[in-house]
Amino acid sequence: MSGGVAEWAFVALGSNLGDRDRSLREAIIEIGRLPETRVVAASDVEETEPIGTASHGRYLNQMVLVRTSLGPRGLLEGLLGIERRMGRIRNERWGDRNIDLDIVRYGSIAVNEPGLTIPHPELPNRDFWQRELAELEPHVA
């Protein structure tokens, strides 16, 4: 679904492999290139401990606020395409990754479909996402 009314969406970015700063910057540029999508604001970058296996390196995390006419599924497909183009390989949950892109919130709607749950089910468990949301919410006009 696309071409609809523009909606606010919050997208979380994370990286713990390679040049983490560069991966976040590149992903933000690519998100802004998605059809019918504009990056409005980005949170500060925060370094966090990995979730799950303790052997993974520390993550850099950031969140962006976008205005998009893509529906939730279309936005997700665009984000997964960016991950693939950037070399993301999905082989384990909470595994190492050069880039991870998650829709945290999409407007005020709730979605519960195979492969897509909004608000993101991990939101209550991630203090850094809550801080990033609070930083970006004033930009929603």
C-alpha cells in the first residue's frame, strides 16, 4: 500500500560490526531515498550493550523520524531492502549485524501480521529506544 496519506514513523537503527558510525549514516541516507519517504529528524547516537549472547560487540543505536506515504508493510519492505543492499545477513536472532532497521512506531496504528508487529514488541524492554522516541517526538507536527 502506498500513495496514501503521509504518516509519521519512527525507525530504529543499530550496528555492531565494521564502521558502525558509517553504517548508521549510510542507512539514514538510504531511508531518505525510499519512495514517498522523508527523514525529518534523527536522535543522538547511543552506544549500548548487546542483547542476548554476551560475545557480541557493543551496538551503536539511533532512531529517525520519517514522514512517509508508504504503508507499514511497504516501509518494512523498503527497510529490509536497505539491509540487504548494505550486506546484512540474517542468521541468528540478536546476532552481530552491520545494520539493523526496525519500525518502532507507525502513527497511532497497531499492526500484528506475520513478520510485522507495530508498535515493536521490544519497545517496553529497550530504555534507549524510549529515550530516542522522547527526543524525536517534539518534531512531530
